[in-house]
Amino acid sequence: MQTPLARTLTIVLAVVYAVLASLEVILRLEDPDVGAMAFLGGTLLVGAILIFLGLFGPVPKRFQVPVIMLGIVTGLIATLWTVVVPILAVAIVVLTLRGDGGSGVPTHD
């Protein structure tokens, strides 16, 4: 169902999710923020579990890919801001430096 490269990258992603979930909990033990630990650590851990379940668990073949995709999206919820915020910041810098007069609306004369 998956190419060998896709399967390997899926395993790597699941391991990354599991490591990040563990680090999220371990690094917050000194000054616990239960909400952040539960949300960030929980979504990453559930994502890793779903990916591993889809890859290696007793899941019918037709449900393997949907379970893997659900795991990927679940883990993505906790990590998306680390991609979106830098892209947004760069976009703001570029638009500011471009200096289009503040209109932001292209005119077609």
C-alpha cells in the first residue's frame, strides 16, 4: 500500500511525535502546566499511537491508511504553529519591506 520510502518516513514521523510528546511532559515537570502537557503531549502521543496502529496493529487493510492519516493530522495539530508562525512572520516582513503604500489591494489600471 505504501512505498518503502513512504513507510520509512511514516515510521520516522511516528517516532518524532512520540519523542516530542515525551519531551513535552518531561520538560514541564519542574513547573507543570497541565493544560499544555495534556494538549500538546496528548495530541502528539495519540498521533504516534494511531500511526503505529495503522502500520503494525491489527487494523483491516482498508482502514490502515485512514488510521495513519488520522494520526498524522492529530500530531500535526500540536506542531502546526511551529510552521505557520514563522511563515506568517516572514510574509509580514516581506510585505512590509515591499511597501505597497498600505493598500494591500492590487489595482488593475
